[in-house]
Amino acid sequence: MYHLLVVDDEIRIRSLIRKYAEFEGHQVTEAADGMEAVLLCRKNQYDLIIMDIMMPELDGFSAAREIRKEHNTPIIMLSARGEEYDKINGFEIGVDDYVVKPFSPKELMLRIDAIMKRTRSQSGGELQKAKNRVLVFDNGGLKVDLTARAVYLDNEAAVLSPKEYDLLFYMIDNQNIALSREKLLSEVWGYDFYGDARTLDTHIKLLRKSLGKYSSHIVTLRGVGYRFD
């Protein structure tokens, strides 16, 4: 299955994740702090990283930032805090998902499977769908090249996080269609809606910030979700 790197200074948390991960057939390597995680990633390849935020030596955000300099390995952040600031900080770094402690190990395993399936499908043949999709969205100052994963604002290249790209491209693929929060989470994140839309709303906020004056293309539909016009 997958080789997971589990990074947490609490041995109890690492042991819990290892127990469920190995039951699912995954291989697990453990690290007790962010510095150890960075060093391990410099020597080895992992399919996915599960990383706590509050750790000695090097915190999870700093470790994720260092790892992102060399690898695009999917990262799930763990935290005992659920503040929006923490989520925004993690998502801006390029973290793929965010799980608040205490968490359900079974749900964590589902999120791992969903992230890996989506990651591998994107690298293994998603471009076959290009024949039936809009390849370039060009509306004045906003230009989005879906095949090149490139976004331009007034002819200047914009830098988006991986999940911002995914979210924007899916919305463009379905422009002028009302998209529920459940639909967006299912299609973009790849897992069933768990009743917490804050992850999606935070990414929408970040995406609007990245699009600047062109953020008006993303319309909020109260009680429903969003639409890209």
C-alpha cells in the first residue's frame, strides 16, 4: 500500500496511527519532531506525511515548509487547535489536509486513501479528460491554462497552492453551475463530506486572495456553496 511518515512528539499518537495504518496494510516510519522529519525526507521517499504542528526542535509548519522545498509529498497536519489562522497558515504552505485532535483514526485512514487516490489519478492519466474540457479560460485579465496548471493575472504569473489550483480548475470546468460544499469537497478533496465546511471555506478565502481583483468570478451562494461565473 503506502509508506507513511508519522511525525508527532507524542508516542501515544504515533502508536495509535501506526496501529490503524498497519492494519490497513501501510508501512509506517515514525519521527518525534520536525527536524527528524526533515532529515528523513532528505534521505527517503514517502507516499504521505502525517505531521503534528506543536513539536520541539522544529514545529510542523516549519518542517512542512522545508520539506516542500524538495518534495511535493502530500501532507496531513494534526493539531490540538482548530483556529482558522492555523489552517490558513498550513494551506498557504501547501498542506493537503488538516485534522484536529482528538480525531477518528478510521476517518484519518479514509482521508489518506482519498488523498492518495486523487494524487495518483492526477499523475496517471487525468489529461485524458482534456478532450472534453475547457483547456484555457481567458476572460480579460484572468487567464487560466488547465493543462499547464498556470494562472495569469494581467499577464503576470500567479502562484497558488496545489489545492488552490485544484479548486480553481474544478470550478472552471463547471463554470456557471451551482456547486454545493458537499460536491466540492467530494470532487476536489476526494472524500465524503464530514459536516465541516470550514476547510473548503478557508480555501475559497485563500483562492480569492490569490485572484485579487478577479476574485469576483467566485460567487457565494448562501446556504448552498459557490459558483464560478
